[in-house]
Amino acid sequence: MTTALISWNASSGAVKYDIRKREQGGSWGAIIANYSTSRTISGLSAATTYEWEVRSHCDYSGINISAWSATQIVTTQAICQTPTTPDEVAITSNAAQLIWDDMSAISYKVKWRKIGGPMNVVIVNSNTWPLSALIAGSAYKWKVKSNCDIALTNTSAFTSWQLFTTLSSIRISAGDTELMDNLNVYPNPTRGLFNISYVTEELDNFEIIIVDAFGKIVSNEAQQNFIGEYTKQVDLSAYPRGIYMVQIKTQDSFVSKRIVLQ
């Protein structure tokens, strides 16, 4: 991010070298004396292109000096960004999907554990990670950071700890479980467009409500005496990124699923 290693071929008879650098298009800075054919330049700005040149001293007189080399270019890495909008979706009694915004990182490091249990660490290549074999009715915490180079020298800070609790194995009634299975919201996460699919095999009255993280209703639609598969495409691209809830209310039951707008 703020350093760069530059190198060049040795010049026959050279006893030392001069290096000069500048931001691309700027003024040359002070000349740096160097006694090998490489140098780590420090004090650079992240995500910035620099120009550099080198010349040879063929003795210590300060007179027998070569011309400057052709201009070389080096660009520093951008600062690795901490993932944003970490959240959990599809929480069940024994599983959960961890998600966060795509930071265009090479990989991500995820730490997670059951509260009071040992730490688990995994390196993943996308902005989502499924947890399985969890314990029902238990509290978990996790955090994630970005890795922006293969050497893992340019990494972000971790997010703050995220907390969630798996569902109790007896928390959902049989009717609600069936309702949950009949409701599908995809893709999740979404960039704006997503689909709602709900299947009922009996005549039913139901209401589909979408609310934001503050409980404000974004969309509300009611169906009367419906049977079969209900499908609807929703566009939230004009709304702020964050967590939204898709809720189904029938005559005698209720279920909701979270969807993440990235």
C-alpha cells in the first residue's frame, strides 16, 4: 500500500546508483543513493501511480555518472476495505448463511464460534459462507475481514462481532414449518431485483408484506381465495442497501424471511 520494491539490472563497473521518484506527472523528489540493485521505497500513498528512474556512478568522483534510465512505473495497492453490512440469513435450528458486501478482495477470513466454544477460522473466496451442524437454540458470534493480496500483507480490519441464535428445535409449529417450506425468496442476497414464490395447495387468503429494517412497509399485497403458485418480482434497487423482511400472513399462520439488498 505505502511501499514498493523496485529493482534493475546491474551496470558494469557501477559502484553505486542514484534513484529518483515522483507521483506520475509531478516533480522529481530528492535523489536517493543506493549500493545494490534493488530498493524498497516507503512513504508512498495508497492506490497511486509513481514514476522512477535510476542512474549509475562508475566511480566515487561524482563526475562519471550515466544518464538516467528510461522512466519506470509502479502503482501502489489500494487500502484493503473492511467488509460492510455483515449479516446472517436462512437461520434454522442447525444452520445459517453468513453474508457481507463484496469488497472485491482476493479472499476473506472468517472467524466464528459458539459462545463459550472453540474458535473456528476459515478462508473463503466469496462474500458468503454457510455454517452447518450448529446446535439448536444456541448463540453464535462471527466476524470477517478482507484479504487483498496473496501474501496477506494487505488486509483489512475485522468487522465487529456479529451475534445470532439458532432456532429452537421446537420453536416452529408444524403449520409454520410447512409455510416456511412453501415460501421462496431468491436470489438472496440481491442487487435489487428478486423473486417471491409461494405455493398453497388449498384455497387460502394471504398477505405478502415487505418491510425495511426499521419496520416501515415497502410493499403490501393481499390475495383472496388463492390456490396454486403465486409468483412476484420485486425491484428494490431504488431503496437503501440493508436488510428487508418478506412476510407471509395467512388466516391462521405467519412466517418471514430476511433478504439482503447489496
